[in-house]
Amino acid sequence: MNTLTYQQTGRIGYLTLNRPDKYNAFDLEMVDELEAFLQARRYDNETGVIILDGGASRGFCAGLDVETYAPAIMAMSPVDAYNAQARMSRLFLAMRRIPQPIISCVHGAAAGIGFSLAMASDIRILADNARFSAAYINIGLGGADMSSSYFLPRLIGAGRAYEYLLTGNWMDADTAMALGFASRKVERNAMIETAEGLAKTMMEKNSMGIRMTKEAINANLDVGGLEAALQMEDRNQMMIAYTYRMTPPS
């Protein structure tokens, strides 16, 4: 991969955005590579947790590359442009579909798609200088894009989500913590170590339990009621219990 780097230590995978000269802005190649990476993780039993970070860039991710990819989309036919839009947006569905929890470590600016990468992660760890913007509204587009209208109200409540999606204003790290958007705020050089601590704790657990917990949380975000949520939880618990009774973990 050119726009991403990936390495694995044990069952922990380290995925780094790797366009530092472009503030990790997304171009077509980056969409291709992230799409392929997530597809490969869908049935990957060797990776337990993924840690996502912005690497050497001054910020986590500036969003869509407005110099290359954005003009290319605007020059496409309506059908091709719609397909390109849908393809990008489904990256965040893929992040939730893979069984591995994703821990994002965010430093500096996370705008547009960068904001959505953080939202679609399962756990967020912030550097002191992390800040977020649903920047779409600032460039003449709708403020709700790339899964933001789904995730943000569920993470911080509809009242504040309306504010950020309608204004494009920045949310700083302290505000993000106060609103419950993130789990931890640490010094930038402590983000990976903090993420590793959480990942190692998860790796001590029943691997099927971790997978089904992520599935249950995602499914129950949209559940129709308490009874349906309980049925999902009950099914998962019994499936795991009987699986490990028949084949105890080593």
C-alpha cells in the first residue's frame, strides 16, 4: 500500500494513514486501499484489534483531497459521481462490519472524512490538540455526509450534533471529552501506548465474545425496542457459552 501502512504485532494491527504531505487527505488510491484493507479484515481471524492513527502528518485527516479527487468527482457523469460518493461512504459501514474493534488515535485536525473515520471507530483516543469539523457545509455541500448524520447524534446527542453539522464549527478535544465523544485524552506521544493498553486488555478476553459484543452494540443502536435488544444479547451469550463449553479456549 502507498497511502496506508500496516503492520501487525501478535493479534494487534496498526493501520496508519500515510499521505503526510497532504494532511492524509483522501484521494482515489486511498479509497481503493482502505476499501481493500477492510474487505480483507472481514474474515480475518488472526487480527483481534486494529489501532488507527494519522502517523507523521500534522493532523489526523483533512478530509477529501480537494486538489485531485474532488475535481475528478465533479467531472464525472451523474451516475459515476454517485457511485464514487457511495463507495466512499460505505467505507464507514465496512468499519462497523469487520469483527475487529477499531481504536482511533486522533491528533490535530480531523475534518470531513477524517471526522467520519473517528466516528466510525469503536473507541476514540484524543491528543490535546485534536479537533473535529463536519466541514462539508463549509465548502457549499450539505453538512451531513459520510455517515455523520448517523453517528454524531448517537455519540453526542441530537442537540449538539445539529450545531456541528449545520455550522461546520470545530469541536476541540476538551469539548469532545465533555460530550462523551471520546474515551481518553492524552499527550500525543502517549496515544499509541494508551491504545495498546486497551487492545491488550481486549486480547485477554474471549475472542468470540469481543466479536459478538461489537456486533450486538452495532445492531442495538438501531434496535426497535428493549425486547429485541435482549433477544440479541441472550442469543450471543448462549452461543458463546455453548461454543466454549464444547471447545474450551487454550
